[in-house]
Amino acid sequence: MTHILAQLTHLPPLGVYAFVIVWLAGESVGLPLPDEAILLTLGFLAHRGTVSLVPLILCATLGSAIGATISYQIGYVLGRPVVIRLAARVRVSPQRLDDAAVWVRKRGGIGVFLTRVVPFARNVASYAAGLAAIPPRVFYPAMLLGALVWCATVTSVGDALGANYRNILHLGAKGLLIGLGLVVLAILAFVGWRLVRRIRG
């Protein structure tokens, strides 16, 4: 990751923004790309002034949304056989897809939102939402909100860590950073879930 950081520091701001759009889009269509570490790294670049934090968050959200939209449309329009063939290329089992689709179907928009903020679910989440026939009017707002919350949280953690980011990476404590972001996301998800339950009740 420090190698990627070194390469990104040589890019102009527009290059960094383009990079994050492409990277997050690729991750959201199922490619095995570490978006948490990249978002933390980009947050560090925002702290340094290489890029601005708000445009960075928006570009990351855009990339995530592009990938999620492609995945959702494949599942929603083309169906399970096509998704299974694609998933096999990135070693995702049909059972995992089916389980994810059942889980999302039961929870609707809340399920879509939660899958966008859970690290190990995002690469199959939108395919599952499509297979579960989640209506577009439910999927898109929930997906966009989840993508925005995730990208804003993780990049902000990287920005807040600032000058200590390199040292933390060298010490092998990246998992702690991700854990911190997940704690914040869990709190936000819980609050959102309680609000939705209150509205529905």
C-alpha cells in the first residue's frame, strides 16, 4: 500500500480523482480490490493537501455507485445464471450469492444500505439486490446513501490521522484503522435502523 501511496503522490488532483472513481467502480463490480486501505490512503493525501476532501469523497461515492449500478443491473435484468458465471471468476460461490439475495430481500432498503457499509459484503451486495428484485426506487437511494456514508467515513479517518498515517501502516496497524471506521459505521447504521423502525412504527 505504501507503494501505491508513493505513486499517487505524483499524480495531479484530477488524476487522483479519476483513480478513485475507477478503483471504487472496479471494487463494486466484484474485483478483489482493497477499497478500505485505498480510501484511508486517499484521506491521508487530503490531509497533505494533494487533493480536497469533499471532491475526493464525492468521486469515491461516484465510483462506488457506478460499480454498484452495473452489478445491480446485471442481477436485476440478466438474472442468476449470468451472475453465477461472473461470480465464479472472482471465486464467489452460488451459495453465497443466494444467501445474500435472501438476506437483502428480507430487509429491503435497509439491507441494501447495510451491505454498502459492511467491508466483506460490498463485492456481492448489488448483484444480490438485483437477484432479489429490489425495486430501483428502493435500491438507488439506499445504495447511494450507504456508499456516501462509507466513503466519507473511511476517507475522513485517513484525513484525521494525518501525519501519523505512514507510521501506522509500517507498524501493521491498518486493521485498527479499518476497525475504527467500522465502529463509526456501525453506530450510524444502528441509528438509521432505529429511525426507520420508528417511522414505520
